[in-house]
Amino acid sequence: MVAVLDTNILVRVFLEDVLDEKQTDAARALLKKTSEVYIPQLVQAELMWVLKYTYKLTKPKLLAIFKKLGSHSSFTLQNHSAFSEALALYEAGPADFSDYLVLVEASKMDAEVHTFDKKFAKSGAVLVS
């Protein structure tokens, strides 16, 4: 059976929760007994946000986690190609991972992206509104 993990469980798969070791153990046990884990694009974006802003992980640590997420055989990512492209843009650019997910999806539609986000605007691929 395929399992869809929400962000809270996925965080505990990748990080030790010293405040609630039972949740960390339960999340990892679930991963071990599940043959396939599907990660929706929304959870991908939420995971980055939570790890960056709640857990204050550095960009190199975030990239390491997301590269593992993208290459691990147990994970099936919604729109893996968009994930990979957005991650490459995030690695090289100033904006957030979720901004690059938006950019990748917009480019598939041949659409322009408009933003007030100054970091995202620095990527040069969007229009400042």
C-alpha cells in the first residue's frame, strides 16, 4: 500500500525530535514498513519551509535533505521533474524553493510570474509587480 506522509511525519523522518522521541520513532517505523511513500508537491514546499524557518537549517543542510528525498527509492514525488528543476534553481539562486516550484510550473504553461518578493525578483526570471 502507498502511504502519503504529511509534513509533520516527514520532518521526523529526517530530524531527531528530542522533545518527542516517540514521534520520531513512529515516523521512521512507518517508513520502514511502507513499500512506497508518495510526497505531494505541497508537502515538498511545506517541508522546506518548516525546516528552514522553524528548525533554522542552513541551505547546505536543506539541500542535503532534499537531495536525499529526491533520490531515495522509497519516495515517489509528485512531479519529480519539477522538484528536481526547482531544487537546482534553489541551490544556485537567492529565492525560496517554493518560489522556484512556482517558476517551474509557470514555465510549463509559458506564463509570466509576477511577484513583490525581492529575493525572487533577483532570480531574473520573474516580473516585479
